[in-house]
Amino acid sequence: MATFAESAPVAALEPTLGDVSTETSPEASPSADQSDQSDPSEKPAPEEGQLLKQARAKLAELYEIHDYYFSADKGEKAEMIAGLITEIQGLLDGLGEGANSTERAAIAYIRGKAFDASERHDGRAEEWLSRAVKLNPLSCEAWNAMGHCVWKRGNLAGAKHCFERGLELRTNKASLQQLSMLLRSIPAPDIEARAKQIAESVTKAHEAVALDVSDHHSWYILGNAYCGVFFQVSHRLSDLARALQAYSRADANGGENNPDLHFNRGNVLRYREDYHEAVSNYKAAKELDPSLPTEDNIGDIERHVRRAAELIEKKGRIKSKKLSKIQGELAAVERPAAAPANAEACGIAGLADGDNEGKVLALRVLLPMSGGEIPPESFLVIDEAGDCVILSIYDINRKGSASLNDNSTVHIVAPVMRTVTYDHDGVSATYRCVSVQNPATVYVGGEAMAVAFRNEAHFANFDA
């Protein structure tokens, strides 16, 4: 399974302070003209107002480092965050408990939000944020912060309640962004339920984008949601195309300094077999955040393209006598009865890059090229003329992959041909690849690939 970067909280092992209640007090429901519970006549003293202003400025500085400062030395960033947390708490100590309910709620929120900047769950953050939502249950920001905090200790139901409460109080992109991520983290009892959760995750991300089409983070979350569709449900390339479109919008709207954007886009391009562009994105991610695990991904790609190009050139290192026998057997194979009658039989040499409608390609599997863990399932194949290519099939499960052994004869209807080109750091490779997005166009041993070999769950229209 692909490793994707996303700013979801990390569940910690620290003791908890009690779950967030899923009960909402009727008194906490906002009226049409009420946005908070503060009394306009209650104003903090000037010096207290200044301290709160300073604390808020420091909180913004803290999260600027939390969200956008990257270093190969994680300890360096942790020390910077810890120092600012201490500084913020010191500023707030000068305010005591606060002069009024509004100030007390603000102090509790800032304290809790600051403590929550630590990598793992901090009980003090939850304690202060619990106090903040009790003092001002109509604060959307406090509910969102509380949701993030309890998520870090693994209370997914409590986090979902908090984000939904924030959304009830005010339609806002932060709650929608967090819900989109959370829905992809909640365990599901079966694949159908999982597909529904992922579909809802996509919907929430779309709603966040609709609120502010210039917000690069919302576009980034939408791209990740479509990656969830691909990797957890469909394995269809059209879903990866949607992810790439969303990532491009994130990049164009100010997200170019987000290393996770480049890293995740690299993953998408990798699984689309656009290996050259994938490595370019991994390098961009590494430059922004040296701690990202890009070297292993780049190494895997280099080994794959080298192996693919070499095996195609050397025809799988199979002896010529055996290859001649395979070619003869392919020449005698009849077109599948269920294949389109008007499809023209052709070989690899007769295929142009792109769609080849109206053609059917007969191939013999020589070697598997992937281990069945991640899409696509790839194979070294040969045609009647002795030409070899890589065959990549998306949207099949492990049973489907296992059904294609080194004796399998396959026919591909309307094959899509691609030329894979890679050139980075002295490693270069070019080879041809037949890409199959729909297994229904694949015939194995004269029979259409069994429906049982398709991925179990799909949802046709996740843009609705």
C-alpha cells in the first residue's frame, strides 16, 4: 500500500482524560443572530487585552512553524515548538483566570491549542480545550481544535462529533477538511461501508473547496480524498487523474511550498507509471522537507524501470527455442468468441501510442513484474512476432493477478499503448507498456476475465 503524507493527528499512548461527550446541550445551539456568548459590556482591561493579543500572535507563530517549518533534524523543530508553547503559557499566566467569561474562554482555547502543537497527544491540551468548549460552546474554532486533540489519542468518534459540531455552528472549511481526512481513518466493517466512507470524504473535500476555491489546502485535501478512492476502493486510473487535477489546483493557488503535496503527487504519478515526473516530485518534496522517505521510492522506481527495460530487451532471458515454441502457439490461438467480431488482430508493432480502438492483441505472459501488493499488476509479455512489452492491469484483485501465470495466453481488446521514459541522475530507460484500465477488456485462455477478479467495491459517481 502506498504511504501518503497528510496532516492527520498521530494517535498517542498517553493516558486519556475522558471521552468527548456526544451529547449537545440545547442551550449551546446558536440563534440566527448570535455568534458567540460574550457580553458586549464586558471588556478586558487594556493590559489584559494586550497580553491576549501577544499570546494570539505567538500562537500564530507557533503554528507557522508547526505547519511550514521542515528540517532533517526533527529534534530541532520539536525544541522550537516546545519553546513557543512555554512562552505562550507564560504570557497567559499573567492574565490569571481572566476578567470575564469571554476572556476565560479565549485563554482556555489558546492554552489548549498551544499544547496541542506537540507531536503526540498532550492531556493538558485536552483539559484546556474541554474547558474552552464549555465556556463558549458556540466557538467553532474551539470545537475544531478539540476534535484534532482527541483524534490524536485515537478517539475517532469523539473527533467526528467535534468537527460535526463545529460545522453545525458555522459552515467552515476547517471542519470540512478535518472530516474529509477523518472519514478515511475510521475503520469500516466491510468494503461496501468503506466505499461509502471514502465517497463521503470526497464530498466533504468538495464542499471545503466550494467555500474558498483559492484555498490551496482544500484542494490538497481533495487530491488526497481521490487518492483514497483509488488506493482503498477502485484502483481506477480515472481516480488518480482527479487527484492530479486537485493537486495542480493546490499548487497553482499557493501550495508549492507544501512538501506533502509534492510527495503525494509523486506517489500518484508513480502508480500511473509516469516515473520520470514522479521522481521530479519526490526530489521537490525532499528539498522542502528532508525527513520525507523519498530515497526508497526513487530507488524502487529506478530498479523497476531498469529491470523492465532489460527484460524486454532480453525477452525475459528465456531461451530462443522456448520463445519460438511460444510464438508458434500464439499463432495458432483463436480469437476469443466473446471478443468483438470486427476487431482487427494485430501485434505489438502495429500499435500506436494511445488508444487502439478496433484492435485485439494476443499475448503470452512470460514473467510477473509485481508482487500483488500495489496496483497496477504488471507482467512481461510477448506476442506472435516475438516482440515484448510490459502489460499493466489496473482494477484487479490478487485472485485476478494469480490467474495470470507464465503460461497464460491473454487477449486485450482496444489496447492502450504507452511509452515509458525515465532519465534521472545517470539512470535512463525507455520501454513500451500496454496499460489496461478495465479488466473487462482482458480475455484469459479465451474467456473474459472473471467478475470475481475485479475489485469488490465501486461507487460510480463520487462527484455527486
